[in-house]
Amino acid sequence: MNPTIVLISMKKTVTLLLAAAAFTASAQNVGVNTAAPKATLDVAGSPADAAQPDGFIAPRLTRAQLIAKTGYGADQNGAIVYVTDLSGIVNTATAAVTQPGHYVFNGTVWNAFAIKKSISAYVNAGVAVTLGNLNVRMSASGNRSLEISFTNAVAAVNGVSLNKFRTAAPPSGGDYIDRSGHNRNSTADGTNHWTAGTWRRWQAGADFPIHGASQEILINDDTNKITYRVTMIVGNAYNNNFISIEQL
């Protein structure tokens, strides 16, 4: 027998033995790092080893890569993947892929595991709050108003805001509030493409100098078919501004 063939065969055998060493079978069950698997597949972690990361990592794909795949059907019912970004324009199967996260295939479309639909925080001017593809902050200089950016570029954005404010401090006990509104349509206002990571004021001329002023926006990410409601309440000296984002 050719010595080279024998050597290759031995290497394959050793590799298979090493790979199988981590697995233990009990009846129909398979265990990883456990000699007594309690289910079809039982993966035991290493909780006592702080340097050892535990967990199960599903296949990771960009949304564009998932959109491009054509091999999913009834036989893949229950398949799980992790979508890392919101690239690509969704098709019927991926219409519900609106945020990075885990998704499961039901034989026809991809559905999300539980995904956070809202977030709120008290943040200083210039500090962003993020939900899905949308980032929001109070501008750190110039006109003090709400700024937005998108993690992934979008081609079309539209929406309307309601502003409530005073141009001077109200007297003790309160006073009436001035109101104004602002519409925005990125296909009509000269901004036909929002570059990823670029911050823009929702209303360039808006300035809210008084503690307690607020700006509330209903905004459509037309590209990804996602609607958000954003609320900002100005904090004292532009610190601890309240910002919330809800996916509707």
C-alpha cells in the first residue's frame, strides 16, 4: 500500500476520533460536553471557566444575503438564522426582517424571535438612542433640536412632527405652550438618499431653548417599510434629555 495513502487515512481517522470525543450518545440523544444528554441535543456550557464563552451561534447572514437565498421551502421549516444588518430590499419571504436579530423560517416566510419594539433613555446632548435602523439624539450645538441618522442607508423617508415649546421660561404655575408642525419627504426636499451614519436635523430651523420643550415625530423608513414614533423632551441645560423610539 502506498505510504502516503496510509498517512492520509490515519490523519482522517484521528480527526474523526477527536471530533467525536466531545460528543456522547445516550439512546437517541446526543450530548456535547456531557455524558448524560437530557434531550435530542444537550449542549453543556463551562460556567466555572470565566474565560470560556458559552452559547450557541446560529448561522450569521446580512439581510441582503438572506434575501438572495432561494433554497428555502417546506423542508426548512424551523430553520434559524441571525441577521446582522438591514442591507438589501426585502422580498415576500423577508418582509418581517426589520431589525438585526434571530429569525425562524415557517416554510414560507421568516419571522422574528422576540424583538425589542421600543427604547427610551435620559441622555445628554449629542448622545444617541438607537432602535433597529434608526438613531436619534439632541443636537450638541447650534439649533437645539432632534437629529436622526440611519445605520443603513435608506432611499426614502417621510413623516411629520409636532413641536411644543416656549421661547422664554414660563412663569411659576405654568403658561400656554406654542405649537408648530413640520413635514418632511426625502423624495421632495432635495435629499433623495440618506447616507448611512450621516446625522441630519429633522427640522433644520427648529430651536428649543427652554427646559421642557418637546418634539414628537411620526417617521416612515419607506425603503424598509418601518414606521417609528420618536419623542424628545428637552432637559435642563440640555442634559438628561428624554428620548424614546417606538416601532409601530
